[in-house]
Amino acid sequence: METDDRYPFQRNLMYRNPKKQKIGREILERYTGSDASAFQPYVILTNFQRYLDVFQDRHGGVRTHGSVIAAHHCPSINVSMIDFKIGSPTAALTIECLSTVEPQAVLLLGMCGGLHRSLKVGDFILPVAAIRDEGVSRHFIPPQVPSLPTFKIQKFVSQVIVEHGLDYRTGVVHTTDYRFWEFDEIFKKQLYEERAIAIDMESSALFSVGFVSKVPIGALLLVSDLPLRRGGIKTKASSKKVFDDFTQLHIDIGIESMIGIQERGEHIRHYRW
């Protein structure tokens, strides 16, 4: 595809660079162990193998393991699920490489730490934006550009949650690559000043790189811990309880959203830069 020479940055965009597309597709196949043709047009991202196991129990399909990532494909419902493990660098690489198969919609089913005092473990959060406190998105887009999910995906997921008779919260999520920040009082003061509703490790990278790569991406986050409260940091025992009590519903809403958006979702238009 030809580019406008006035904007040399366009040569680095995945969908405008055939050589980069080829390498990106090969990385996707190598890291997941799946042929590019196996990826379905609707994709769920997660950080947990347990989510893939539940997905398989619900809908069957085929599991693959590559050098880094696991994927599960269900052609019967046009949905693939990818466990990309953890962190913004891997999230950014995953979404950029996924752009080579041109998914119609991508949804992160992630977990987050609840920061607002009204939150409790098990609450759902639909982020309206993410603070870019990670090191990868700056390589894709200038730092002054906000990190936003695709509105129409968030809108549809919110409808599905309401149809289940459930509630959800919206707000800005702080995305960081800083581990053990819970022991840094200066960092915690910053979180209070930002008025962020939650904190995670992937949302801003996914939203920013998805935007640049022309991939529609949303997120439904589950509050897994309350790290600003006494005794609220996630532990091995509390993590198991979250999985046991809440993740089945989290996964069901995600799968229903991806199936439903195929039939009832609004068309998502992409702008080319």
C-alpha cells in the first residue's frame, strides 16, 4: 500500500508495511502455535490459562501452544481466546501481531486492583480511558494522546451486563509496569491525585497500540483485590477465591459479548492515518 511521503511514520504502521505484516504474522503463528487462518474474527484476550479451560468446556474447539502464548479457537462461534500471560510489552506485541489477521473486535477479560473506596472484589469495571504509565505505548503514539478503548465495544458489553441484571462501574484505569508499587507511598499518593478508579498492567498498551494498528479493542475488568486498603493486596489464597467465585461469570459475559456483537453490534469504522 502506498503511503504519503509527507508522513514517514506511516511506513511503520502494520497495515501499511507488507514486510512488517509478514514478520508480524509469523510471530503470531510462532508465539501461539496457530496458523494465521485459525484465528477467528472475534478475539478474547486473557492472562490466565483457566479462562481458556472454561472457554473450552463451554464451546469445545482447538487449543494450541506456541513458544510463548496459548490460544484456543472455536470456529462454531467465530471466537478465539488468547492467553498472552502478563504485562504491557506482551500485550502490545499481541495486539499488533493480531492486526495481521484483521479481527473485527477484540475484548480483554482482565483483572485489576480496585482503587476507589466504594469498590469491592468481584465488581466489574468498563474503562473509559487508561493512564499510560507503561513503557511501550510511547513507541507507537505521542505521549499526549489519550489511551481510549473502542467505544462501540464498551457500549455493547455494557448492554450485555445490564441484560444479566448486573451492575458495572466506569472510570479511568491507571496502567503501570511497576511491580510492588503497593509499598511505594509516593506512588500511592499519585494514584489518589489522579482519581483513577482501578490499576492494571495492560489496558493502556492494548488501547493505544490497537488504535494505531486499526484493531477495535475493549476491556471488561474484574476487581480482584483492593490494594490501597489494609490487608487488601492479592495473595495466593485470595486469588484462588476470586477464580472460584467470579471468573465463570466474567468469562460468560465476555463470550456472550463476542457472540452477540456479531449479530447485534454496530459497525465499527476505522480511520486510516
